[in-house]
Amino acid sequence: MTRPRGVVVVTGSELVRGERTDRNGPFLAAELLRLGIEPARIAIVGDGAAELEAALREGLEADLCVVSGGLGPTHDDRTVQMLARAAGLELAVDPELEAEIEGFSRRIAERLKRPYGDFAEGVRKQATLPAGALVIGVAGTAPGLVLGRNGSAVVVLPGPPPELQRLWPAALESAPVRAVLSRARVPDRRALRFYGASESTVARALAEAGGEADGLTATICAREFEIHVDLVAEKDARESADRLASALRERLGEYLFAEDERPVEALVLDSARELGLTVATAESCTGGLVAARLTSVPGSSDVFRGGIVAYANDVKAAEVGVPEELLARHGAVSPEVAQALAAGARERLGADVGIGVSGIAGPGGGTPEKPVGRVYLHAEGPRSGLARELDLGGDRAAVRARATAAALHLARALLAQIRDKGA
Amino acid sequence: MTRPRGVVVVTGSELVRGERTDRNGPFLAAELLRLGIEPARIAIVGDGAAELEAALREGLEADLCVVSGGLGPTHDDRTVQMLARAAGLELAVDPELEAEIEGFSRRIAERLKRPYGDFAEGVRKQATLPAGALVIGVAGTAPGLVLGRNGSAVVVLPGPPPELQRLWPAALESAPVRAVLSRARVPDRRALRFYGASESTVARALAEAGGEADGLTATICAREFEIHVDLVAEKDARESADRLASALRERLGEYLFAEDERPVEALVLDSARELGLTVATAESCTGGLVAARLTSVPGSSDVFRGGIVAYANDVKAAEVGVPEELLARHGAVSPEVAQALAAGARERLGADVGIGVSGIAGPGGGTPEKPVGRVYLHAEGPRSGLARELDLGGDRAAVRARATAAALHLARALLAQIRDKGA
């Protein structure tokens, strides 16, 4: 029995033109996979009627089609109209929905001090639905819809990712989607996360360990400095998956840092919390990204005390306490200053563990001795520390993102060492 | 005359499953747009034969189809085979290409201390081409190809983004692609960026100003708190575009903050630089994101002095100098503390302009008086300041991202005020 087929249609001119990177396609595809539906295609189209209609027609051939975007009040938001055309359904205004969107729009009109008349046409447009569509919720003035068709289902969601993600659970509760999900088969998934090994090394170990088997697929994916291996096993291939996972643990144990989906910032916070330790940062070239990743985790405030972005040299000296003499002798980008930043973060911010980052993100500022991409990291604990030197390729954004990931992994390694050795 | 139609086909199981976000589609789409070809669709499919062949068939209907990925040596890399099938072309080994890939593979085999025989089948596979295909270069062991078909062209490139981007210029030089580009028309583009107006208000103003015309398309796109209007005009519609842009300036002048593509963090830095002012931040709920966005801009170090992420209350007091009495009386999330954070950033970090952010990002920490999403912002200059209170919807990531954008816009507004009034 094959798995139900899922298709994602994403609409937005700025997305098909490459002016913005779509986030909804990957989110929805991962959701389909998790639910036991095979993500077969993500189609990104603009707001032109012909291209959108063609993509929706193809989407209607899937067991579950999820559409994102094109639900706004303006003329170039055509998803509902084109869906009705592709599905051969009449359009009509839903009076109840119109009243709900009108209420919301009147409040906006009031706040903006504009007559409601300016909004009426858009409200009417947004309350116009294909025959038989279910409203699963409203995000701002845009309704989320579900349409059932002979055992298959179409879900239509607003484009802004937070609103799409908020309405998605309601779509899963709807009868047409539940009918599709009743035919889904949720595979068994195992995540192995490696750090410090190359993609080739992991691929090689995977092949030597026996590799894929009937009903067992293995994907290897490099993500910043991590290598993510995902084993997806059908019911009758679970033993093969267990064997493969064990063999990988044995061969690559020194690089394995997690067997779940928690990002490294969550691992750092969880380890520190278990040990009763607090964390602080002092960053130069990453400019706050390490602190931003740590504070992206809900509940981080019980572990993370704060951070200093020490961009100017006198800020490094005055705010973090990096000795001026050290800056003069070794330069701001040096192992010594990275260590002083980590130590200063501990001391000034009253934390047990300090993370220090100093480097050259580029495009300017490189020298023959210290080229663009050179980054020094230091993680300092109560009784021990770890240091790392990196030479990173790529542009400014890539250097900053990779240095941030490496700094978090260094803190993770230090916390593991403290846990294991009490050091 | 319409513009040649471009389609991008991206293949990769980890991409269609949402395990990784595709970067090639946006890169190629932006390239097509720049070259005067209309990016009509980005299709992301896995490595299954049927889905890939269907996507390639649709791609062959375009004037220019660019395919990324599926060129590796293993059985699940099927792009060339499926392209030949979709185009109805024979496959044959290219001896010259085989020799080139063999040389490369022998060096890999040596390094890995494996017999070359292990590689021979993969090499033969990678040297197998559809009849008439041009080799435009080799990335590792994967060849980039161009196929001409009755005035249209298909470009096949390897999946790793650096290799794809390296071979792309050679594809543009090939005769079949040049034939398509000779029919391309590079449009005239105008960007208008609004802040503080709703999408409906902008849409309404656009309609009242005459809206789209022959050869003139207008897209409206909400991005965090900004509304982006892009006018794309064919040669004979440039006057209509000028008229429309003037009318929008007149109607929405108070919200218009830029007529170029610079992000708000670059506008803040450029304004400060022009005025000879420096900038610093003190953030609570945004956890370093404001500093990270400011330092994402190359050359920010001549304006941005540093920032403090003051998560714990005693860090707010000790590091930023927020009076303990103020924290006790008004709470850490208050207009008073946001102002004290901005003032403290100026003073402690020796900057002319300070940006202070305090709020409740959630999911915990809300109260009836100060719910999740409440954020207080303050921008303080040498002689004046601006404050703002926000109630933001969405999850933790959305609240943090929107508060960050709003803080940058507040700083931009303060700098504009300083420039205009000398205040």
C-alpha cells in the first residue's frame, strides 16, 4: 500500500521571483511527512492567474493539497477564485464570515481613522468562498479553508508563516483532512545528529554499515556545521533501522551529539539547567546571534543571564573587561581576546559559563595573517575552558551563522565535559 | 510581446520533505528576473522517477528551464535519465567527459585508499548524456549541461549551491541560452517601501492612483511590519509607472520610508553615518536580534558601537544602569524601563543614539495587564527620543522578529527627525 500523496502549492510573486525565501513549503512538507503522507512536490508560483490555476489543478490530483498565500483583500490575491475555477465550483459570499471579517476591519478602520467604506470591497472579497468550503479560522482578515473532494482534501492557508502555522492544527481537525489521514501510514523516524565529521565521512560510515534496505530510507543532510542523518522506516523495516542506527553510533560515536530534533541552543540550555549553571555571552563578529539563538528557546531566562555585543574595541575593554594591553598585543581577533571575552561575560554578567566570540566576518578587515573567515571561540566554565580556531568560507552572513553554530557547539561540549568529569 | 517564460525545477528528497530549505530556486529565479525572463514557477520534487519526470515535462514547456540537483553517481540521482525520457532523447556515454570524470575519481579513490573499480559504474553514469547536450563544465564529478530545443533551452546544474552558482555563468554563455536571452526584455523596476500603513490602505491608494496598466504590474507584499510595493514596467509603460509612483508618494507620503531595496537596518546605519552619529542597543525580549540585524550589514562597525542583552533584571541594573527603583516600581516590561535601557545603551556604550527594547515574547510571562506580545520600545538621541508601545500577535519567534523590525523603524524615524529638524 502506498502512502497518500501530498502536494504543497505556495503562491507569492516575491517568492517565485526569488526576492524572499519561502518558509511555508518546508514547514508543510515536514508536517506531511510526520503525519504519514508522502510530500511529492512543492510548487511555488506567482499571483498570475494562469500559472496559479495550473498549479492548483495539479494540486487537486493529490490526496492532500495544501495551498499557502493569495488570500489578501487585493486584486492580486487570487487563490480562492482560481481554486474554484480549477475545481469547477461556484463562488458565493458567506454572510457569517463576512460579518466576522467586517468586525475586524472596522476596528482597523477606526485605528487608522479611515472610513469603513475603504475596506468593504476587500471584506466582501475575503468572505467569498467556493461552494462546500469549510472555514477553519480567520487570521487577521484572511480565512483558512478546507475543501473535501471524493476522499481527497484541499487546505488553503494564509501566507504569513505565523498565521499559517496557527491555523494548521485546525485544518488537521477538519473532517476532509481526517479522512485522508486515516489512510496515512506514519513511518518510524530516527534522528542522529553529528558534529565535527564531514558529509563524506558520514556517507561512508552509512554505506559500510549496510546502508538503505527495503522499507528503510536514510537521508544525510549537511546543515551549517552539523550532519543530520534521518532514518525513515516502514513498519516491517524497524529492525533494520535499529541495526543501522547502532552501527552508526559505533562508527561515529565521537561525533554524535544528539538523537533528537532539539537544536544545539536547546541542548546548551538543557545541559546547563541540569547542572544548575547559568550562561552569558560576549560576542564581536557574531553581533548578538549567539544570544539571539539562546533566547529563541522559551524559558531560556532561567539559564541565560545576558550578553554583550562588544563591537568597538573600547566597548570590549570597558564593558567586558578585556585588558587594553591584550587588545594591543594580540589584536581584537585573537585566541587571547576570545578567552578574555568569555571570562568577562562570566564575571560581568554573573554567569557560571561564558561564551566568547571574536572574528572577521568580512567582506573587509582581513589580513594575510588573519583572513576573512578567521574566528576564535572560547567557552569558559567555573574550573575549565575550551577554545577553538576556525577558518570559515562563504560570505558575511555565512561566516556569522557558522561561527554562531560553532560557538553553541563549543558550549555544549564544555557542558558535556563538566557533566562527565565534574570538571 | 510577452517576456520569455522561465521555470526552475529543483530535485532533492531532503528539500521536498522540508528537511532543508532550498536555496537554488530563489537564486535562479532572481537571476531569471534580472535577465528579463519571467520566473513562472519553482517546482521542488524528490528523487522518485515519476514525480521528477512530470516536473521536467512541465519544465520543457517553458522557454528556459533550469534544473538543479540529481546529478550524483548513485542510483537515486535520476535527473539526466528522466530529462532524456521527458524530452524523447537517446542517452549515450560521452567518452571525453568520461575521461575527465575518471581522472577526478581516480584521485578520490587514491585518497580514500579504495580500488577505482568501486567508482567506475558511477563515472559511466555521470558521463551518460542525452543526445545533443552540451557540457558547460564539471563540478566534482557532476557535469553541468545545456540542451537546446527549437529556440527554448534546458540548463541542468549540480545541487550544491556553490557549484550551481559557479557553473551558472557558463550556462548563460551557451548558444541555446543566448538564443532565449535575445528575446528577453529587462523590465524597469521601482520599489516603494511603506511602514505604519496596513496592506489594505496601500492597496486602496494604489487602486485610487489608477492601479496597474498595460505593461505595468504592481505587487503589494506585507513583510513583517512593512508594506513593499514593486512596480515592474515594460519599456512602453515607464511613464505610467512614474505617474503611479508619484501618486503613491502623494497619498501615502507619511508612511513612505524608502524607494530602494535597502533593509531598514541599512537605512539606520546610513542615516547615522551621514549625521556623524553612533548607535548602541540594550535589548531584553529581542535577545540580541536588533544588534544582529544591525551588524549583518558590512561596514556597520563604524556606526554600531555595541549592545547589551539584558535578560536578568540585575543585568539590566548593573550593566545598563537601569535604576533598581524603576524596575521595582514599573516592572521590567514598561515604557520607563525601555527608556532607561535606551539611555543606558547611550551612556554605557558611549553612543549618540540608544535603542531600548523590553517586552514579553511568550509563551509564558504574560499577565492580564501586560499580555504576551506587549513590547515597549525607545530610541534616544542626543537631544530627543521616541517611544512606542506594541501589542504583537503570533508565537515567540514572531513577537521577537516583529519587535526587532519595529525597534529598527523607531530608530530610523528618530534619525529622520534629527536630520530634518536638527533635533
